[in-house]
Amino acid sequence: MQQEIIIAGFGGQGVLFGGQVLAYAAMDTGMEVTWIPSYGPEMRGGTANCTVVISDREIGSPLVKNPPLAIALNLPSFDKYESLLATGGTLIVNQSMVDRVAKRVDIQSIFVPCNEIAEEIGDKRLLNMVAVGALLTALPEIGLKDVEKALENHLPAKHQHLLPKNFTALRRGLEHAQKMPA
């Protein structure tokens, strides 16, 4: 088994952290993992993406050309990764930042209002965890409890008080995605 995931958006959306959490969740359950961040020179507002590869065996290459799984947190990322996603793949789309429907019919596009859900929870920064929760519907190798445990084990001490809201964001994203037609 090998799963390849790309998470993309702009700086400040928690793109890299979302990938790290998935990588930690897989690693903590005994899987092999690579995590490669990529971002523009701007601290906030520039492009950002990361590639996560998880496998039950040694990973030959961390490079991903046509991932089966992706999260697009803004319109430029949706435009880019919709066309690159492997046939039959799943694309989680932040509906809050994307104003068009999917063009491809050979992939599953799951639209989730990540910003709105995060704001309902009380912290707009949680949009990344909403999207990660939604992705879990297409990533059976990692369960909700695995991601929650990864957050508990790897979230810096100064942010541990945010765990309950992160757990809520994950659950809300997962629940929203589960309600979408297959």
C-alpha cells in the first residue's frame, strides 16, 4: 500500500501543518512516511503546498506527479491540482475560497466550506483541520483517532489548549465529507 497526498493553498492557511499532522499520524502507526514542504518567499499570502507519501514499505521516491489524493484550500490550488489528480482520485476543495464547480468527472471532488466551519468552531485557523478531516473519508489507512493522537503527541505545548477545537474541526470536516454523494 502506498498513498500520495498533496495539500495546497496559500501561506497562513496551515497547509504545511496539515501535512505534518497526516505524516505524524501515519508514522505513529508504524508506516513509512515522507513529507516535503514547498512554499513561496512570502511568509503569509504566498503559495504553499506539501507532499505526503505514506506506505507500508520503504518509499522509493518522495516525488509525486499525479497524486490520488489532494486538498485544495484556494482557487489557484484547485485550478492546478484538479488537472494533475490521478483518474479516480479524490480532491477535497475548500468551498469557501473556490467559486467554480469541478471540470473533471473522472475524480471525486468533495466541496467543504472549511472557512465557515472553522469560524463556527471559533477559530478561523482551523480550516486546515476541517479539510484534513474531510480527507480521511478517502484515506482508510489513517483513522480519526490516529490524527487526534498525532495532534496530542506532536502539537507544541503552547498550543495544547487548542486540542479540543482541533478535534472538533477534524470531526466536522469528516462528517461533512461523509454526507456528500459518492
